[in-house]
Amino acid sequence: MSTVVQSGSTAASSHAPKRSTRRLTDIKYRYPGRYLAAWAALALLIVAALIVAPASLKGDSVWVVTALAGTLALASMGQMLIIMLGAIDLSVPAILAAVAGIIVHYGGDGANVPLVLVAAVAMAVVISTVNGILISVLGLNSLIVTLATFGIVTGLISYSTGVSFSLTGQAPQALQDFAQLSIFRVNACFLVAVVLAALLAGVLHLTRAGRRVAEVGSNPRAARALGVRVTRVRLSSFAAAGLLYGLSGVLLSGFVGTPDSTVGVPYQLATVTAVGIAGGIFAGGPASVASVVVACIFLQLLDQALAILGLSAGARTIVQGAALVIAVAAITVGTVGASSVRRFTRLLRSKS
């Protein structure tokens, strides 16, 4: 009897390392190393800021950073969905400006503010969906389409509402009160972004429809061969991106208070940079929502620290562009290097 027990325990112990190995493999598959770049960058930045610009981590600075990180995170999550499909959206600034224009122009005294906000977000969804139709149905290049959309929408908004959108140029006071709300120095915009990020991550990882976004982006032909309705997935992703752009525009308008037609200009580069730092694959494929949010915090904290140190807006934009190049290069080199090491190791094992 004792022999049987010992053999059983030996078998159980032999299976334990296998289960542990499988769990580690699953974790590495779900959370590859490229997703850690944003987290590492933020940790290093916090340490550096504590040394050279401690004011960026105190008081009202935290409120500003979390507010702008929240609005950027919403827009970047929309950009992430587009990049997961293997495209890039350059129309983000125009969509944000259009949302702000509708809110300011039609949300004055006596207006039905909730209806105006819904209309503004709906327009963002429509614009992004039109982009999706031109790109996914007609097969046009995403850069050309979204750049054209940027020009057309910006021109229409400026022509119809003017640069300041209205005589007062102010967003509704109720929206300002909410978007400027502070909870323990953390802005409400950031809290909204975190909640929506959790919902988006759940949809992308736990639902069949969500998982198909990465499948279509990685290999649309294989996805179509497996019965996935590729065009429907793409159009749904563009519509969802438009929804996120719209919400970002709403909160950004409320936080700024007096937005104009240039309110979304920084987001053309910033959203792409955030997804790049977060480990997004620009050729299409899976991405990490959490890493995108962390990348947005990194970018806004970096901008705030540099502003405190006296750098101009132009210099800070240069740093932002450099951060994108460095992040993409590091992720690419790391991925290629890891693949080369694995191939070399397998070659040595096969010869031994």
C-alpha cells in the first residue's frame, strides 16, 4: 500500500511542474514583454521627477496630470482599436474639435445639455464609422482617408461655428463642474477613463466579438476563412473608436472650459505615441488596454515635468515624438532579439 501511495505522490509531484510551466507560458502569451515598456517608463519617470521636478507630483499638478491623462486615455483607447486592425487614425483632432464645437455652440443657456452631449458623441461615432466604411469596404488607405477626414471636418467646423465656436466660447457649466471635479487630487476624467478601460479590456479578452478584433488585425484572411465577418468586425471597431473619441471630446471640453478648434491638435501624435509605448503592433494584432492607460499617464506626467522645468510646447512635442521612436525601436529590437535567441537555442539543442 505504501508503495502505491508513494508512486501516486510521485506522479502528482511530476505533474505540478508541468502545470506551473503551462501557467507561466499562458501568462507570457497574454502579457508579452512589450506591454511592460509603458510600466517601466512610468516607474523611471516617477523616480526622475521626484529628483528634478518634484512639483509635478504634488498638489494641483496631480489633478492636471490625471485630468489630461484621462481624456488622452479615452482617445488613445479608440486609436488602439484602429491600430489593432492594422490602420492608423489621423482624424482624431478633428473629431475632438467637432465634439467640442457642438457642445459649445449648442450647449448655451437654456439648452438641453444631455441631448447636446449625446448628439456630439453620436456625431463622433458617425464620422469614425464613415472612415471605417471607406477603409474596410472600399479598401482605401487609412492614412489618406483619415487625413482627408481631418481636413474636411476641421474646415466644416471652422466654417460653421468659427474658431471659438460661440460668442462665449464656453462649455456648459454643469459639464465643467463634472470634468473639473477632484477626488483626493485625482480628476474625475481619469476615473471615468479607468472604468471604461476596464470595460473595454473585459470586452476584448472575455467576449468572442472582442477577441475577433485582434484576430482580424493579425490575419484577416485566416479570420475570414474561419467564418469571421471581417468587415463587420472592422466597422464595429471604428464605431467603438468613435464612441471613445466622443467621450474624450466631451470631457476635454468640460475640463478646458473654453475649447476652440485647436483643442484636439496634440492628440494626433499623442494617441499614436501612447499606443506605441504601450506595445501596440502597428501592423495589427492584440494590444493591452492597461498599458495604454499607463502610457497616457507617462506622457502627461512627462509633459508636466518638462513644463515645470521650463521647456516650451514645441520642445515637449519633440520629446513626445522621440519617445514614440524609442519605444517602437526598443520593442522591435527586443522582439527580434528574443526570437533570434530562441532560434539559436533550438539550433544548439538540435545539434547536441
